[in-house]
Amino acid sequence: MISLPFTIALPLLLLFLLVLGYLGVSLWAWSLYLAALLLLFPIPLWGWLLFGLVTLSLNLPPLRQQLISKPLLKGLKALKVLPTISDTERAAIEAGTVWVEGEFFTGAPNFDRLNREPYPHLTPEIQAFLDGPVEQVCRMATDWEIYRRKDMPLEVWDYLKQERFFGMMIPKEYGGLGFSNLAYSSVMVKLASRSFTHTATVGVTNSLGPAKLLLNYGTQAQKDYYLPRLATGAEIPCFALTEPLAGSDAASLTSEALVFRGEDGKLYLRLNFRKRYITLGAIATLIGLAFRLRDPENLLGKGENVGITCALIPADTPGMMLGKRHDPMGVPFYNSPVEGRDVVVSTDQIIGGVEQAGQGWKMLMQTLAAGRGISFPATCTGVAKLVTRVTGAHAVVRRQFGLSIGRFEGIEEPLARIGGLTYLMEAARTYTCGAVDQGEKPSVVSAIAKYHFTELARLLVNDGMDILGGSGICRGPRNLLANIYTALPITITVEGANILTRTLMIFGQGAIRCHPYVYQEIEAIQQNNAIAFDRALWHHLGLTVRNGFRATLLSLSRGLLARSPVSGSTARYYRKLSWASATFAFLTDLALFTFGGTLKRQEKLTGRFADVLSWMYLGTATLRRFEAEGCKSEDLPLVDWAMQYAFAQIQQGVEEILANLPIPVLGSILRGPMLAWWRLNPIGTLPADALGSQVAQRLQTPGSDRDRLTANIYIPNHPDEALGRLEQAFRLSSEAEAIFKTIKAASQSGQLPQAKPEQLIDAAIAANVITEADAHLIREATAARNDAVQVDSFTLEEYQQGSPAISVVARSPVKI
């Protein structure tokens, strides 16, 4: 019979099981727990002896290594379960550092640490630069003028050089501006709100290019000579990496250099290469070049195949072929092929000198690790802020059926998406800049930023085009979005197509780089180190068990068991992020144990894992912004919308992983009960319509909330420019709205005839419903609104000649 102590002890032990699993205790603690559980049953002496032997074998590392870990290591090595990492793969994986993204692979993120990470703010010096030189360069040429010329005006080029825009990241001792990454990023945000050509031109000189490589790896002589010339624009740089047969797979370079000894006894390189998609290539005076270096006579003492190397090639070197241009979607920035035949330069031109020969791949990977996280997010955030400003104003100014179109729910939906995601993008941009300025080189976060910012910008511009309708598609100086719409696919393809960024870099490499134990296991297997393998493997197994319990209990409690570092309205989001992290980490380990080294080829799965990881990071950055900016209650609708959207993406990603993770036996459980439970108990759903309405109204209401959301972009104050004209119409329309409502109310009450408010102005004055000043404001607002909604048109001759002149012929008032 079952005694009373047993009926009490068993539930207690089950409770202890959940507690121990949730906490992730040591093997010794699990052994003691099992011993307590066995005490409830009549176990013979030989059973206890067997239990003792198994317990000792698992808990004594020397014994465990001999009996379990060594045979397992040999088996894994023989079966090649874990991947063999090549030198180029190792350089890519080891590029940069593991930052906060590593927390999500633990299953229990330390949010106290994440909220201590810097969230920087602009200094007065940088704000002055934004309000001065950046404002001025934006004022000097419209985006339409740049497109019409197919280049920036000469005075803009001169001004960029004069104000050292090309040397923002070069230290002051070399004549540059010595900007932080946040400062450079903020400049790019404002430039992007004016013209994509600005950002493409300025960005390449400050990100992946000769200056960055020289700062990180150059000899002192190279720095002293080239950096001052690059800072002032005396040298126009480019970096030639991509080839016809080496795009995203940059390790497949075919460009080659041979080392030889010249008649003067010095060592030279003879280069032959063919590059494409090189920004500024057609006009560059200094080409940074990546190539494979061969040394058949071993003159450098590094063997015949030295490896990928980077060098600086002056454009006037014999054999260089420059001057042609690609036409990337008609966007008029310089993007060009660069070729060289039998180009001879001294080995002194190798960046870093002969000592850095063969280190080019490592140099590129480490430079890209930080660069991806700065330039692209800045450009896309500038675009997002511009779209926010334009669509919010247009939704008020444009009227249909007697109402501003922003009053329609069909317009509110994309407006909410624009506002919420713009808040999120600014948060992640600044959070990432803070890390890089602290010396981090977060390669996985940079890949997340590159992929998601470019994709989100594309989404928001598409929404903007839908809202603007005909005003968005008719090109001309009045059009604010068409050129951006055309340019955005370019950002998708640069530095690795987004498809591969998502499937390969974020998770394919991220799982190896950021997981607490996987890389240690791979290294231990390759080095045949049983001690290191034993330590990593058993910690890994313990982590998997803990995250299985955490994922289950956090799901059952909807995250309430997790600790939040803050109280108040955002605490629930931290708890949900803990729930998401535990689920993500547990499923990651299931996938790793199932596929081993072949996981990186399961690109549909790795892409979904990448989505979950990415949205955890973007959500964390959003919460960090809210805390750093003082938890402003007026920002809560934006935070709520962004976080709910992020969790909806996490929900979708996990659903697709559960439905498609082909694990023997366990896979049917994942696809069946677990997937059903995940759908019945979702971690997130898309934001409610009521919340979206609150966000949409912020975009359509003049004031500090709208201004902060779109801070530090270029907003012309003259109505002769498209955005200035729209802003003036928006301001006047908003001011006149209350008067319109007064007239409408009087009409409905019978005080005034039944007619449209614009037709009752004189009658309203006569009836003392409004004043003469009110009438003047209504007329002014109506005229400004009618002007703002006009689109450009051309004569046939103007159109065929590239529209050198613009004729806005539709000047009659628009009927409402």
C-alpha cells in the first residue's frame, strides 16, 4: 500500500524537479535528487551499488573523461558530426566580438547587464556639426537636382572636402574630424533624409575603405602619408572587393598578385584583377584592393600561397583601367568596374606592410564586423524618419470624401507600422553605435542590423508609397519618396545579399560564435583534447536541460516566473524576452544535436532561427532606449507597438521552427502537441488596432512627440521645396482643423446651411460662428493644401530631354 509519507513526498520531489531544472543545478545536485527519489522505492543493495557507480562515473571528471567523453570524442571525430572549420571560416567566425547577442543563447539573459550597456547621446559639438555643415550640404542641392545631373554639383563635392566629410572617422591628429561612430551615424541619418547619393558617397569613405584599414592595420608611414590626404579629400578612395565570380562568397577571389624581385633588387607585386560594384571606383585616386597573393620563389618567407592580401593602388599606376560606371537602378552615385592588367606596385603598398601579407581576409572580416552595424542602420533610419515625417503630414493634408485620409483606418494601419518601426530602428541604431564606440566589434549584431534595417526600410517606404498614391509615383522635384523607393534594393545587395546574411551569417555563424559551448566543442574535437571536450560537452548538456525546463515553465506561466530588471509597464516585455530566449536556446540545441555540422546547410531553418534571434535583439534595444530616455509616458504607445510587433515576429519564427524541425521521434511531438500549445498560448500577436490608432495620431499631430520621433533629419523651412511645402500645409491644416469642426457643427445644428465647410466661410462670418482671422486661416490652409498635393508634369520635349525644366500645370483647386 502507498503510505502517507509517499503521497506527500512524491509531489514534493516533483516540485523539486521543476525547481532544480529551472535553476540548472550541477550534476551532483541531480544525483542527490535521484537518490532521494529512489528512497521512495524498495531498491536492493545491488541497485544502489549500480546507482553509485553511474553517479561516480558522471560526476568525477577523470572517470567521466575515460569512460564516456573520450569514446564519444573519437566517435564524433570519425563520423564528422561537427564541422571542420577552414581558415577563412575561422576568420569570419572569430571576426569581432560577442556582445549582448550571446546572452540570448544562454536562455537566461542578464537584463541588468543589457541595461547597463551604453546608450549614447549626441554631444553639443556633434549637434553643432549637424545643424551647421550637414544642414548646409543638404541645402545646397535637392535630391531631384542630383538625379537630373546624375551627380552632385561641383560645389557640393568641394564643400564635402572642405568640411572633411570624407574624414569623419579619421583622428584629428591626421587632419580628420575624429568622430565617434554615433556621430558619424547621426550625420548619415541626416544625409539619408536628403539624398541616397550623399550617403553612398560619404559612407564608403568612412566605412570599409582605405582609411579604416589603415587606421586598424597600416604602418605608421602609410598612416602619416595617406590619412591626411584622405581626410581633406585630396585622395578619393574606394575599396575593390567584389568580383564577377566572388560576391557574397568573397573568399573565392580570383584577383591575383605575384611577388617578384625587380632589377633594382626591391620586391614588387604584379597584379591582375577585375572588380565590379565598386562605389567611387570611376573617380577614385586611391584604390584599396583585395587579392590572392602568390610568392612562387618564397621571397617574403611565407610560402608560395600567401593568402588574401589588401594593398593600396594609386589610380594613375600603369595598367589601371578606371572611368566606366555601372547604372544601379538609375541612382546617380559612382558605382563602377575597376580593372588592372599587369599593374606593378611595391610590396610597401601592402596595407600594414609585408608583415600583414596574407592577413587580408581577417582584416576585412574584422572591419566589416563593425561597419555593417553603423552605415546601413544610419542610412535606413534616416529614410524611416523621412517617411514618418512625409506620410504623417500627407495623411493630414490630403483629403478624400471630406476627411483627411489619416482618419481612415486603412491609412492608420501603415502609419502605425511606420511610427512604431521608426522608434525601434532609432533605438537599435543608437544601441549598436554605443557598443562599437566602447570597442566592441559585434559581428552577429552587425549582420542583424544590416539585414533588418534594410528590409524594414523597404517595408516602410512601400507603406509610404501606398499612402502617397499618385504623389508617390510621379517623379519630379515635388516627389519625396520615389527615388528612395528605387534606391533601396541597392542596400539589400551591398556587402552580401540579404538572403545569405539572414540564413548564413546571423545564425549559421552566430550559433557557433555566440553559443556558450559549441565553438569550444569544435575546437576540442579538432585538437583531440578530451579534457576540454568533456568540460564543454557536459556544461552544454546541462544548459540544454535547464533551458528545456525554463522554456516549459515560462510558457506555462507566460513569463511570470522570470525576473524583470524594471517595474512598471515594460516589465512584462523583459519577462517575455526571457521566455523567448529559453525557447530559442532550447530549440537551438535540439537543432545542433540533430544536424551537427550540417546545420548551416539547413538554410530555411537557420533563417527562422535568425529571425527569432534578431527580434529579441531589436526588442531589447527598444526597451533600452525607453529606459535611457527617462521612461517617457508619451513614448509608451510607440514602445508597446514595437514590442508587440517584435513578439509577433518571434511567435511566427518559433511556429515555423517547430513545424519544420525534422528530429526523429521528437519531431512529431514538436509538430504536434508543442506547436498546438505554442499557437494556443502565443508569446505575441500583432498590435491591436486601438494601439495602432494612437501611434498613427502621433504622426499626424504637430508637436514634440512627432519632432522627437523624426529628430535630426533635414527639413527645409522654405515652401519652394517639397518637404517645406508639405510641412507648411500640414501646420496650417492642423491649425485650421478646429475651425473646420466649428463650421461643420454649426451646419449640422442648423445654424448654417448644409454644405461643405469651405463653401460656408462667408456665411459663418456673417453668423458670427467664426472670425475674419479664422476665415483667413482657413483660406490660407486650403490654398497651401491644394498646392502641396500637386504633382510634377513635363512637356514631351522636356521629358524626352531628361526634364531639365519642371512645369506644374495642375494649379486649379482640388475638389474635396
